[in-house]
Amino acid sequence: MFIRSPTQFMQLDSQQPAQIQQYLRERNQLALNETITHSEKPGEGNMNYTLRLRITAPNHADRTLIIKQSRGYVEKYPTIAAPADRAVIEGRFYQRTQGVRAVSERMPRLLDIDEATNILLIEDLGTASDYTFLYQPDRELSEVEARDLAAYLSALHGHFSAPAPDPNFANRAMRSLNHEHIFNYPFLEDNGFDLDSIQPGLQTVAMSYKRNADLKQTVAALGDTYLADGQTLLHGDFYPGSWLQTATGTKIIDPEFCFYGPAEFDLGVLIAHLMMAEQPASLIDAVLTAYERPAGFDDRLRQQFTGVEIMRRLIGLAQLPLSLSLETKQALLKKAHSSL
């Protein structure tokens, strides 16, 4: 049993290694002869405070691990409120899926979950980069990587379905946050976000969609589908920022938006990002072919989720590091609209 102590209420701080060290000892994750000798950000994450810790002990090889804490706001954008317990939900996802190798072997191993502090300890996957490099010109997934992504979703959706959703994965607050940024905010005529600051002319392009009452009604209905409980455990944020390119293959991280919902959402988001990253049509077709659809899968609904994900990324707040011309974005928006 973990004894309550002042560090139970701590906030992670890279400038306070002694505090982190004491905390890990209290959690039985650090031996008395081990010392934290270095900490660093492992990548450019948005949501949480995350550190890679290097741990040294006499006569032993150094080891590393990842420590992550979720707080009541988005780490990259502190003015945006977010559910503080999202790391706990992520930890539950690792716990739930650890028995299915086709899922767990593509994710870091969970070492510890502390619900009192919203802190996770997870395996360090080593030197890696996320796949946001795909948004740059002339960068492509290999067919092996594409099939790995499809295989992960197939295994997740195929093995974790239930007649009724598990209340441990309701994740209502995170879904509400995501719902706002996918289905509402991008389509408001005056949301305070000037798209011309992203790319001159984009605000004018966006207004034709923001003023389209029929489109907004369709998107609202799709948002209701997203919010409704479903029967399939989803990753919930299956885009290049959640994929890691490692020495041992493609890995998946950050399932903090997970919930039981429509399988079409995960696949729809995946396809949307392959399209925005200008991946070859043959590669997108390979993913669609390799993905093993669960019973009742609705390809029309998948296309709609693809469409709204493209639109919200191009005209919403959650912008991507895209290198697309305004004309290319116009064409993508038109194609996305036609799928809704």
C-alpha cells in the first residue's frame, strides 16, 4: 500500500529531480542505490507534462523511463482547460489491452499508474520520432508501416468490443473537449481565430463552410454520433502525432482520448491524415484493404468522419504543420465537404 505523503500531491518539475526521485522510491519504482541523473522532454507533446528520466546505479547499466502527468489544462496551451485525470484513462487503456499481443506489442509497457497524482510511468521506447514529418513534402509511409497501422486498429477494434460500453472508459470530459474542437468550434462564423494568420486567404475560403447551414446540421448530427456510447474500444486520437517511428517498428502512444464508440471514427481520422499528408492513393487503398472491419462497420460513416477531420484541421484551432498551398487546401475542403 502506498503511504500518503507530500509528494502524492506534487507537480512534476524537471528542475526538482530530488522530489521526483523520492516519489519514485515511494512508488517502489526506484531502488535506494539508483539516482536520476538526467531528465528531458522526449518529444513535442501537446497535452501533458512528460519527461524522459535517465537512472543510474553503481555497477549497472543506465536505464530510462517515461514519466507523464496530466493537469487541468493543455500543457502546450495552458489557457485551454482539460480533464486532469486523462492520464489515468490512458493508464487504464494500457491495462485493458495488455493481454492482446497484437495491440500491446505496438505500445509502450505500463510500469505504474497513480490515480492520486494523475501520473503514469511507462516504458521508454528509445530514440524515436513521431510521424508528423509526413506533413512535409515528399515524405511517405512505407507499405509496411501503413499495414502496421491498419493491423493495430484491426486488433484493437476486433478484440475489444462489448454489448455495452465499459463505464471505466466513458471519458466524457475528454470527449466533450474533442467534440468542441471537431464538430463545433471550426464551424462558428466568429470564433475569434483568424485563419489568415495561418495562411492568407484561408479565412475567406473557410467562410463558405462556416455559413453553410446544411453542412453544419450534418456535422452536428455526426457529433451526436461521436458522443453516443458505442461498443468498440477506440484509441480516440489516431493521427501521426500518436504514431512513433522506432528502431523496432511503428508504435502507438497517447490513447488518452480513448472511449467506447464507433470504430469508423478511428479509421476515419487515420485516412484523413493520410490525405492531408498527400500520401499516394495506392497507400490509402492498402490501409482500407488491410483494415479488418468489425461486424456492422459503416463505410459511409467512416467517410463522414474523414471529411469532418479534414475540415476541422484546416479551418479549426487544432492546426497541423502542413506545407499545403491554399489551392490544395481548397481542394481538400471541397472533397471533405462532398463526403458529408
